[in-house]
Amino acid sequence: MKSFMIIGLGRFGISTSIMLTKLGHEVLAVDKRSDRINAVKNDVLHVVHADCSDEHAIAQLGLSNFDCVIVCIGNDIRASVLVTVLCREMGAKKIIAKAHDDLHAKLLFRTGADKVVQPENDGGIRLARSLSAEGIIDSLDLSEEHSINEIAIPHEWVGKSLAELTVRNRYGLSIIARQRDGHLSVNLNPLEPFCENDAVFVIGSNKNLRKLLG
């Protein structure tokens, strides 16, 4: 289980905080608007009403105690940059920030963000999954319970073939393609060993994927 602080509860912040909670992580959701706090209080265990652009308010939140802080303020560029700066100064271990456009993204990188994303609601769900299991590179939802995910090869798979790993029998997942050195292969030789920097595309239930990635 990881711990996340979500700052800003627009559509992106709400979807990310709820999805991370569903995935079993500790989530603290923060916003200065009471109506947004009320929108998630039944789905997220910890919610705080605070203005994170206020240095004194953000100092009370204990940012350094969280594995990751996600700044979900996208439309107010000044506020999002200011909050990102304060998070870095207050000792946040990792900062992911939402950007409204490319210029906003550049500003966030320069002021302390480790990663910048530019999605809306669906992107929040994908981000939550990738944070929950860091082996996930990207994902495509097929339904609420099933998805296609590009994942980095687990260390224990290196040097082993599909025939040896029996992924479908062990995890209930199917490998449909492999990415190697920038080339995508869909017709996989079940006897060919995987290499260290390979990535594979896996289709199946999100529950089984979490079982695979541990």
C-alpha cells in the first residue's frame, strides 16, 4: 500500500483519488472548496478543507509523510505552479502535477514537478493504476473490470519464454504483443526468451493484473 496526497478536486482529482482508494491505497484529498470536499467524502477516507496556495496551511499537511503528492489544479496556472513550488519546498518525495497545456507543463517541470500529465477524467484513472503498480507503462480500459496494459517485463521473466511462464494458467492473463527496441511484435514465438528491456501488452481483468504485479 502506498500513500498519496491529492491537491485539487476537479474531475481529474476526484477520479484519481477515488480510483487510488479503490486500489487499496491511503489517500488524503485536499481542496479549498467545501462542495468538492463533500463530493468525495463518502468515497475517500481522509479529506481536508485547506487552501494549499497558503504556505501556512500546506505546512500543516505533512507532505513528506506521503509517497507521492498529486497537484490536480489544471485551470488556475498561477495556483498550480505556486502549490508545486510549495510542495517541493515542504519536502514532498515525489510530485506529479496536472497541466492545462504545453507551456503550463514546462512551468511545472521547472518549478519542481517530477512528472506532468495533461489528461481529464479518464487520465486520472489511468494514472491511478500506473501509480498503484509501477510496472504499468500505459493502459486502455475495455470495461470497468478489464483492460489492456503495457507493462515492463517483471525481473523474474528475463531469460524465460511464454511456454515456461504459463502466464494464462497462473494469472488468467493473455500476452498479445511484445515491444522490443522500438519494434512491436504481435506474432510471438512461445519458445523465445524475454529480454531485460522488453515490454508486453497484457489483456485481462484488473484484479488479475494486480496479482501479477504484486
